[in-house]
Amino acid sequence: MLPADAPLSHLGPPALLLLQLLLPPTTAFFPNIWSLLAAPGSITHQDLTEEAALNVTLQLFLEQPPPGRPPLRLEDFLGRTLLADDLFAAYFGPGFPSRRFRAALGEVSRANAAQDFLPTSRNDPDLHFDAERLGQGRTRLVGALRETVVAAALDHTLARQRLGAALHALQDFYSHSNWVELGMQQPHPHLLWPRQELRSLAQVDDPTCSDCEELSCPGNLLGVTLLTSGYFGTHPSKPPGKCSHGGHFDQSSSQPPRGGINKDSTSPGFSPHHMLHLQAAKLALLASIQAFSLLRNRLGDRGFSRLLDITPASSLSFVLDTTGSMGEEINAAKIQARHIVEQRRGSPMEPSHYVLVPFHDPGFGPVFITSDPDSFWQQLNEIHALGGGDEPEMCLSALELALLHTPPLSDIFVFTDASPKDAYLTNRVESLTRERRCRVTFLVTEDPSRVRGRARREVLSPLRFEPYEAVALASGGEVIFTKDQYIQDVAAIVGDSIADLVTLPLEPPIVVPERPLVFNVDGLLQRVTVRIHGEVSSFWIRNPAGVSQGQDEGEGPLGHTRHFGQFWIVTMNDPLQTGTWEIQVTANGTPRVRVQAQTSLDFLFHFGIPVEDGPHPGLYPLTQPVTGLQTQLLVEVTGLGSRGNPGDPLPRFSHVVLRGVLQGEELGRVPLEPMGPQERGLLTASLPPTLLATSGPFSLELIGQDGAGQGLHRAAPQPCAVVPVFLELSGPPGFLAPGTKAPLTLRIASFSGPQDLDLRTSVNPSFALSSNISRVHLEPNESAWGHLWLEVPDSATPDSMVMVTVTATTDGEASTAPPTHAFLRLLVLAPAPQDQLPAPVHSTGLVLTTAGPVFHPSVLETLSRAGGGLVGTPWWGTVAGVLLLLGLAFW
């Protein structure tokens, strides 16, 4: 991030505007891996967060041997870089995907970095241990950890956001204070314990720094034994004799005493105490491991695993129409749920999260959430088709409720025979599926012969199911129309979908008469399935050797074909011949063809604005690209270790293809550049504004080669959409208390043509929300700010979540731009009681660190939190129970 006086001449106007909106910042360790362009060799918040999470995940795996597999051995991981893919392969077995786990770590890391970007947190010294506000910083840190524990039972994303905020503050302590300069070799023993007083703190009249005119200031501390931290900028102003944070862009560092003490990076231009950067990073890592371990003890292994999605399995989420005509569909859902529960119980693919949302007319909900498969089955089994009501139904309201309670990167299945009454929610639900990265599949029983249980008071439009089509398209799902007699067979796709299948790209993506669809099979694919849906008269599938199979049911030379009404499924035989395959379909209308396969080699992607100068270079995260704004694409390849032989070279990826979803046209090809070590699988590409000028959704396809030079082709599970304006909604950095009024901040920016925007707000649950802005006119490269006030009533339920949504709609009848949505999750929590119990007694022990982006080579270190060491006794095994009882009860 850049302060107001940073040189920005090399950036274009859109980037200039966005960066200036973020000023002035409070500094810390650099936010993420993008920061390394400014200070190579530095340790970032992202490095520290991911390394600590992997350490504690390894601890969990060592203590909980996998059923039916040999236990993990600590010695197998010494001297190696800890990688999520390797941990999953060792624990669950080869081929089990780590995609959700890596996505969860990414959420925590981005929330960590966001503390330096968001207007409500970037300038608050309490959130960064700046300006000698060490006691206040500890209070906010412990509060964020307590909020993480509460939010873990409510919403995965909210919990990860609070965890990222807590880790950011904790890591900042070691970079911003003089703890390292005082010669400390271990994390602060009282920082995570609210009942222990922080002692030996420098007071306002204690001088702490001498003047330093150089970039590097190794001796500017006055030799005091008191704990201090540097001031940054002008708020609050630096008292005489106090230390600055330092760096060229810190305004306080030009006021005597000049210089500073931060250890954010290895660069003297950013960090006057750069020579101590690695020591600070080491202690920040160990402290982060402590924080993760404390959360594990507080949440339990199952709750901790859910917090970080430490499982290859998906959740199971049903949205179920319960009107009187839905007997067959409800029965089909029960059969599939029972089959999944029984087939996967005790296996790595057993769902860890179950969600059920019923709906009818005029009601929907309540949502039922559990991690117990028997409770889910019992709840599902109690649902029966009752009552009637005219079509349509409250389907999208129920789906929105499911999206708010389903973990990211999940599949949601909607069973209905009715169109939506609440079609006005379509755009908001579309945007929420993209934000959650959830795929929605509608199984619609549209049977004209059905007359019982469904009254139709008017002639219904044949276009009434278009909202389902729009949501399915936005989420990467599909709408499958079938009849009562086929619903149980068609519903079998539920079990296949939660097996984490990837969708293979087709060329062209849609059926064109007399032209075959082409897809590529590589050696890392298994269980390839071709699904065809529509009024099909004939089709054939051909492998690279020229062997074909037609639509005849049963076993063929390539696989097994099944047919249910207008729905065809061809399950290909393993092993498949690698190379180019073809599908030719003859049908009335436009049939839909989808090819899916099981593989651990997949990818995640994120968008962001590269901020390349100043004390905080990094990648400012975006949910979606913005029209006219140069955007960076960050690709994270998962399953890189899943190659034929362990000694084979790693797969390499050269570029991404952007393709229009509606017509399948290629929008452009963008080369990829590796970021960091190849085994981490991080790649980046610059997406110029001209490439993102499309008004419709587009898909991302990843192109590369395996170690043997054979082509690899993967498509992102969800398409993307370019939004017309930048919209950011932020709130208080802590929790909301019942009976209070919380200020929210809204930022809107346009980087293309003039925009006239209407702004609408909504709150779930329905708390009072007022705003000083409802319409805004923006010229190109212009921004506006708004303020909102959320009233939390005295009757608000403690330990609950509030979702605030702001929607910006382009005014004008001729406008075709989609609405832009901003979502903000907030926690309602009763204030913690003051606890005056005796302070915990800290024991000693051993901590594992591994070779990664932080430390080379790997060592097994014996550390002491009280001066001694118990060599050979893992601290997380002997001390964790004491830590839980004495410390975490406060949270």
C-alpha cells in the first residue's frame, strides 16, 4: 500500500485512484507473496500464516493416525518444505484433493492482508501494535481470537476473517515492537493470555530512540529494557524521544528522532531494522503456531478441521421443496443422502458439514446445520410433502439461506417442481454463489401430466425457470429437467458431484450442428463421465484411436451408457486413452453436454490490484474484476505432486485462456509467470482492461504440460463476471454488541465511463439500517464514499451473524450492466466478563519448524517459554490441556 506522498508516476490512472483511496496505511510484515517483488527474500504475512497452519495440521495428523493407513512419522517431514498436497497425500492417500484446505488457508491469508487495506483497520494502531499501544493491541488480539471461536460455529468465512485479523496483529507485534531487540528468543509468554498483565512497558515520558539519518538504523534504540513500539504517520502524533516505525514513506520518521525500528522486510528502504527481519519472522511464526494450537484445543479436532477444511470431502447441502406434489423428489433426496452417508461413513470422503433448507409457499427455512450424518438423516427423514400452494415458490430465498450457511467451494442441490416466486433475488443469489464459489444444481421435475398437489391459478410463462438457469450459469452448475419416474436415477449425480469432480473444457463449449465437441484426456484423470441432457436423437463418442461408441444403452467399447428420459450418462472405462476425444450430438434444440472427471490436479484463482510501491506492496484482493481496472490474476495449482512417478518433473502451466460462457468465443490468452518455488504452484497473469471489457460471463481455462510433455487442460468450476464499478463495504474491526449502533463505510469507484448508480441495502436478519447515500453519479476515475449505521437491537441473539448487502445498479433503461454487490459479515457477541483468575503457568516444550519460505534448512528446535527445554516432549501434547483450561476459558 502507498501513503499519500508515494511516487505513483508509473501506474495508470485507475490504479492511481484506487491506491489513493487506500491512504495512508499502517505498516506491518508485507501482506502476501506479491510483496516479494519489492523486497525479495522477505517473509510475508501469507508465508507466516500458511506455514503455521501447516505445522499445526501436521501435529493433528501425527496425533490422530488415519484409519486403515499407517501413521505418519515426524522424521519423514524434517528437512522438507511443508506442502498441503504432500500432507494430504501422506495422511489420506494419493489422489485425495487438498483444494478446499488450500482455499481455506487462502481465505485466512487474504483476511490477514486485508487489515492493511481496509479503511476501518489500516490506520488503527491497536490492530497493529503501533504507537506503544501494546495493552490495547493485546486486548484486540485476544478479542479477535475469541470471535474466531464463536464464529466457527456460525460461518466459515466469518471465522476465517476474524482469524486472519488476529494473526495479523500477533505477527505485527514481533515486527513493530522491540521484543527482538531486547534479545528475546521465544514468543512473548503473556500476549495470548488476557489475564496476565503486560509488564515493563515504556511510558509516555520514557525516551526510547536516538536520531538516525541513515536508511539502516541498527543502534538507534537507547538501550532501554522497556517494551516499546514505533509510531507511524501522524495519527497519533509521535511524542518527543519516541521511535518511529520507519521507512521512506513513514511521515513520522522525518521528525526527530529520525529513523525507525520496524522489521517488516529485508529492505533498508522499507525497514530500518531490516537486519532483524528473519529473527522477527521466526518468533512471529512460532507465535502463530501457538495461536493455531490454542484454537485447535478450544474447538476440538473436528471443529478445527472444519475451520480450515482439513478434509478432501465436500459438504452435503440440500434445498428442498416440501409442497404436496414433491413426494417423489423428497424420497429421491432421502435415498441419495442415505446412500452417501452409508457409503462414505468413516472414509476421507465422508461429508463434514450437512445443510438442509426446506421451502414452500409462502415460507422457507429454517436452516438445519450439523456435522453429524445421523442427525442430518433424521432431520431429512422427518420431511414430508404436505400442503399445496400455487406455483411459484420461495425457492431463491431458501437457496440464499443455504448459501449463507454452506462452506465455500461446495455443491448445493435444489429439488423442486416449481418456478421461483422470488425471482427478484436472482442477481443477488448469482453474486453470492460467486463470492462463496459454490456450485448450484437444480433438479426440476416438470411433468405436464401432474395434477395432484399443485394448483395453478394462472397460465405460467415458459420462461419462468430462467432465474434457475441464470443462477446455475453463474455458479458453474446446471438445471436438469426430468420426470417423477426418473428422479431417483437422475438424483444419483448428487453422489458424483460431491466426489469433487472437475469439469473438462469442451471446444466449442456449446453444441454446434455437424461439428463435434472436443476434449482432452491426460494421464491424471480418472472416472471420466459424459452427461448429455436434451431432446437427443443420437450421439457418439470417439477416443484418440478412433474407437467409437453410440447412444445404445449398456456396455460398449468405451464405457457404460444409461438413459433416463432426456438425460444420458456415459461412464468411461479406466484407464482412459490419453489424447483428444470427440463427441457428436444430434438433437432438437440445444442439448447440454458436460464432461467431468476425478483428479487431484486442479486450481484455485483470485483477482487483485497489484500495489507495487510504498511500505506495503501487495495484492489488494477483489472478488470480481472491475471494468477498466487493470487486474492481476493469481492462480494456485493444487495436486502438483500427483504425477505418474515421484521422480518425474512437476507439471508446468504456460497460460490461461479467457472464454465467453454464452457463445464460447475465445476472448484472449494471457501468459503465466511463476511466483515463488515451483512446488507451491503459484502463478500470476496480468489481465489488461481491454481483455475484461466483455459484458457477459467468462470462464478461465488453465493450459500446461505434465512432466512428460503431455498436454494438461483444466477449467475453473465457476465462471467469472466483470462488474461495472468497484464496491467496498467495511465495518467495525470487532464484534457488535446488542443495543449498539455500528458505523459502516461504503466506497464506490468507477474506472470506465460515467456512471449513474442506484444503491440499495439489505440486512439478514432484518435490523434497522440507515444510509446517507442512495444515488451517486461518478465520472471516469472518480470515487464516492458513503456512511451507513446498523442498529443492533437489545433483543439481538448473542453469538449470531449479521449479513449486510449493498447493491449498486446502473441507472438508465439502456443499461445492460449487471448489478454489483458487496457483502459484509458481522458477529453479534455479548461482551466478555472480566476474569480475575490467577494467570496460567507456562510450561516448556519443543516446537517443529520446517523448511519452507521461512527457514532454510529445516531444523527441529528446542525452545523454552520460561528458560528451559524438555527435549523430546512435544509441547502441543503435554501442555495443550493446561493451556485450554487456564487460558481459553476467557474466549
